[in-house]
Amino acid sequence: MPSRSTVLPEREDMTVETAENEWATVGERIRLARESAGISVRELARRIDVSASHVSQVERGLASFSVRALYSVVNILGISMDSLFEESVLEVASPSLHDEVIATSQDGPLDEAGIVLRRGSRPAMQLQSGPRWERLTAKPEVGAEFIEVIYKPALGAAPPEDFIRHPGREYGIITKGTLSVQVGFGRAEMSAGDSIAFDSSIPHRFWNETGEEVVAVWFVLDAAAGDQEPEFPTADAASHHHSAG
């Protein structure tokens, strides 16, 4: 595992200080990408529909983004989600066959070749009032995310107010607990072993409303923001439909 990656303690020992330290580095990466794109704090805040002070706090590691806001940020800044786990969002290259052939051409640990990632070395980030993401690849994957998502126990919790919608396609499987899922107007309760695949441009949201931790593995295949997206009612329309029902 490259030394630049964050080494994590076991989840049971995770502290508030650890999460704050993670966002101090993530916030710095967002700031670097924003400045490189020539976008002001106020302009970024306007585009993702949050206050400028909140963006400033995130960049200083004093706050974190929601899942919806984070997806909007990476799309606006033209960076990959995976790059936010790295030291610099400006120096991330996708793993290539050539690099991996060289790395495995000699008898040596696959950890050092950046192919195997140990559980205790996963880069991670805690989302605002939401799940925890732990990256499952030793190096960032440009155009895709492979992550484990941990949803804290939240008995009786209501669905998140925000729907998520972004270019791409995603695949997931529940490995522990029961996750509530909404894609468009459809709902499902997914338990361990259940899997899902859908177009990410359809408004969707996931939440844990049980008293047990939920763990899922997600693979998100990104698509260019300019790709044609299917027509679908807005998240607000979906939210109104369900509140009315």
C-alpha cells in the first residue's frame, strides 16, 4: 500500500477525531481542485446549493459534505471520487496494464505492487450525517469507484431528504444488515446477499432504519457528464409522490 494512504483502525475504535482528520485532508484536496479549476468558493457553493461558509468549513476540515453535495462537487470540478482519497487530486493517474505488468514481473508482495489492499489500510471518509466510505482499491480508479459503505444503526430513521443523481451506473451487494433503497419511485428492503444494479442518473437514496449496522459493497462505473441521460422525474417530484402516498 502506498505510504500516502490513510491507515485506519478497526471500525469499533473509530473516533470523532479520526473522521475530522480525514476531512481535513479531503477538504484540502477539494480546495486544490477548486483553485485549479478557477472556481471561487461562492461559485462552487452556488452550484451545489449550500452556503459559501459551509464550503469554506469543508475545505478547512471543520465540516463535511453530504453524499449528494460530494457527487456534485466532483462532477463540477472534473475529478474522480477516488482522487479525494489521495494526497493530491492533481496528481492521480489511473492504474495501467503496463504498470501492473512491471509491478508483478518479479517475485514480491502484491501489497507493494499496489494490487492487494489490506483491510486496516483502506483510505476512508465519513460523509455528513451519512455513511462511511472505505475504498477497496490500493490505487485510485479513474472512471470507477469500488468501495465498502458502512451505515450506522439508526432505528426508525427517516429517508434522507436529498436524492442522489449522477452520470454512470452502479452495482451493489449487501453483506450485513438490511438497507432501505429507493430508486425512482420504487422501494426495496435489501438484506445480506441481495444485490442491485441500476443507472445512476435515476434519482436514488439509501438509508438504514434498523438498530443494526449495515455494510454494503458498491461498484460505481462513472460516465462523462455530457453523456445522454434518460428522462426521469426530478428528485423533488419523486419526494412529493411518496409524501403524498
